[in-house]
Amino acid sequence: MASSAWRRISAGIGAVLLLLPLASCTGAPTPGPAPTTAATATASADPTAVFTFGTASQPLGLDPALVSDVESYRITRQVLEGLVGVDQTTGQPTPLLATEWQAANDGRAYTFKLRDKVTFHDGSAFDAAAVCSNFDRWFNFPEALRQQATGTSFKGVFKAHADQAALSIYKGCTALAQDNVRIELTQPFTGFLQALTLPAFAMSSPQALTTQSADVLNQNRDGQAVSAYGLHPVGTGPYVFSSWNDGDVTLSSNKDYWAEKGQIGTIHFVTYDQPQTRMQALLDGKIDGYDTVTVGNFDQLVKRGQQIIQRDPFSVMYLGMNQEVPILQNLKVRQAIEMALDKDTLIRRFFIDNTAQATQFVPPKLSGFNTNAPSLGHDPEKAKALLTEAGYLGEELKFYYPLNVSRPYLPTPEKVYAEISRQLIAVGLNIKPVPVDWSEGYLQKVTSPGDHALHLLGWNGSYADPDNFVGPLFGEKTGEFGYQDPQVFSKIARARGLADGKERTEQYQTINAQIAVTVPAVPIAFPISALALSDRVLKYPASPVLNEVFTKVELKP
């Protein structure tokens, strides 16, 4: 992309660009009251504007505890809220449904003061009992449900569910009073408050969870098993779920919302699964904005004078390898795959300018990033030699990649696959392409045990702590990588309990270096993602962790 293109970006971008600083923020601060009060919100007029946002795929479900994809979370963030939010300026935990909190027992217990006079969209009360009902539900998810769901976050954060309670960081939840709740942990967890900002830990109405059989995935949505609740979530957020028809999820403003309601009264999330159709919908005035601008569309949008907002990089795109496939248990084969990859070419051709090459899985702005992490570099001849030394005899490697989707970390999967496949074949690997439509369970297929030898995926960070990257990916053996390294697992478990400081930083640096040496996957890029907006939009709350609530969108009168 020519540098002149950057100079042609609308001068208005500076007014709407909001990049969240991502310095590591751990510990247990006790905040003051939230700046917005219920009285302020009540005084504001009910919003009436209609806002249409183009998405790259349909959500996989709308129960945030049982999904993990970007488009599902984009919607559930509008409908449900957690105890703790993220300050858009400092990155620190900020009050949301909890107005203040206090740590005790050396970080093994947290007491939360809850916001009063808040109700769920079904009219039921938000209180301490509701908080404990949600935590108890997540903790007690049965294994069969966890396997059936497209993604869950509880185990990645708290290590284990109730069926392995002795291994879990989570201990229990106690309602001390209607507006006071205590959450107990089995050990200190430095990133606990940051973890609570995950969409997966947003509060659902216990009444709705029960009446809609939230833990029974007996509904079918475009091939995905979901519950009745996953088709109609009920939270406390600024928007109420209205409908989900083919390619269009509609939300409406919550007239009883406790905080500022913003300008938007109705949101339509409309799916356009191809980059060109998303761009054309924006140019034709059918939508007000869309995410995952691709390199191919960037210059076209600039020439048309469209606003483009770039997020600070806070994701990693990688080539996954599954060591349950016998040939990939050989370190030399995995090293050969890494050395076959020309990351510079991949980044130059398929990612937005200033996207950085990755040699580890923790982004540079987080503590624990290791500037000296080992990297084998691009060396096709050495890759061929390693394959010979490993005794590779042309065993077929099934390479899974997604169709009809764009992710912030992977805007054009089919093109990235084609180039990586070409590079791997060039060093003598026998690649069998396995394209899978995103909506037909790609994410579940490549993160579960199976025959996927290689796959394309990425991880979008959700909070500013290195554990959010290495913990879910490499904190235990998973179906995605089949990676078994007890020493790394132990170091990750220890690091998450260390107080923020030099020792913790050094521990994560060591972890990053050790992961790089064993090559369970190949990190390729820390992508810069971008949104395109119509001139109607004056301000958009762009967030590297994708915490983008539409009450903060400002529109022209």
C-alpha cells in the first residue's frame, strides 16, 4: 500500500480514532463511583436513530458463555454487561454493574458492591443472587455441554470446572446482601479483575436462563447447536434483543437503562460475508459502517473519501499445528514448517501497513513480551534439510482454512491459505486443502481433537494481561494443538498468581521463549485491524480489545 494512501485518509479520522493504551494493568484497585449516574440517564431523551453495521459473518450464538467468536461478542456486548468494564483511556478496570470492589485474603477473595436499581430486560432484579447464579452456572457446565458449545471461556481463565474442582482457581460465590457479593478463589490470580471484563462473564437473567433452558443446545441456527436462550439473550445492557432473521440481528434501545443511552434507538447487524460486498454496501449507503477492512479495499475506500479507523494491534494470527498427527510430533518437522514461511511476504500482501511480524504470541505492548524470543526465520533450504533429517516421507498434512469470513486477525483467509500452502509445498510438504465454511463449524473443528494437521486461526486479546494470550492457548493440552509440555503448563499456572512486577514479567518472557523453541504453532503477525464508516458517523469507540458499545457512537444530527 502506497504511503500516499495514508495521506489521503479523511482528516476527520483524528476526531473519531480512539486507541486504548495497553500497558499491563493488574492488581485490585478500589475505584470510585462511576461517572454516569442513573439520574443522568433518566434525564436524557430516548434515542431514535437507526444504525446499521455490516458484519463479516453471522454470530454463532448469543449466549456469551457458550461462544467465543468476534461477531457473537460484538452483539452480546450491547445486550449484556459484566461486573467490571474497561476504561477506554487508561485500560484499567472500571465500574460497570459493580460500583466498587475490595480484595482480601491475599487476593483470594473479592467483595463487590453492586449497582442498585438495575433490572434485567425481563424485569427481574439484578442483585447478588443473580451474580452467584451466573457464576455457579459457568462453574457447573457439564463436560458434554462444553464439548457441544462452539467455545467457552471459563476453563481458559479459571483452569477447571466443578467436575475437576480441585484444579480450579474459582472456589465459590456468596451473596452477602442484596447489593453485596463475594467471589472466592483457591489461589491468587493477578488478572482476575481484567478477566471479568470478558464478554463471557456478562450477567444473564437467571429467570431467562431457566425459562429458555440455556444449557440445552436443542435449537439449530445455520447448522450450529444453540439453546433457546442463545437465540434470545436477556441482560442489563443498553440494548434489548429484538429479532434474529437471516443475516440480520436487530436490537432496540433499553428504555430502562441505568446509564446514558446515546443516540441510537435501533441497531441492525447485517451480514456480508465477502469483503467486496461489505464495502459496496457502505458505498451504496446500505450500512453505516463495517469491520475488517482488507488490504484490497483499503485504497478504494480512501479514494472514495470514506472514514477508516485503525485499532492498535492486540491480536496474533498464527498457523496452528496439531501434534496428535504423528508426523507433527517431530520437532524438526515443526521447525521446517516455521522456516518455510515467508512472513514478510504474507504481511505485505494481506495485512494493513504497519502490521508487525510476530515471533511469539504476546503482543509487544504487554509486559512479558520477550524482545529476544528465538525465531528460526525464513530459510527454505534449511527447511528441506530438516525434513530430510526428520525422515519425512511425504505424509499428507490436512490443512484446514475458513471460507466466507473475515476476522480482525485474518481479513482474507482464502488468500492467506493459498500463499502459505504454496510456501509449504515449495519445501516438499504434502498439503491437502480442507476448506470449511465458517458458519459450518470451522472454529469448533480446528479447536477440537481431530485430523486437522494444520489450520489458520488467531487470538484476539480481550484484556491487557499476558495470561490472556498464553493461558488459553498453551496453559494445558487442547484439541487444537495436542501440545503437551508440563513445564510450560506449570510456569503459566505460577505466573498468573504472581504480583505484577519484575518477577512476573520475567516469568512470561521465559514462557514465551520456551513456547518459541518448541514450536506448537507459528505466530505470523500482530495485525492492525480497521473499520470503515460513513460520513454520518462523527465518533466511533474503537477498541483494540473490541469492547465497542454503540451508546458511544456519535452521529451527525
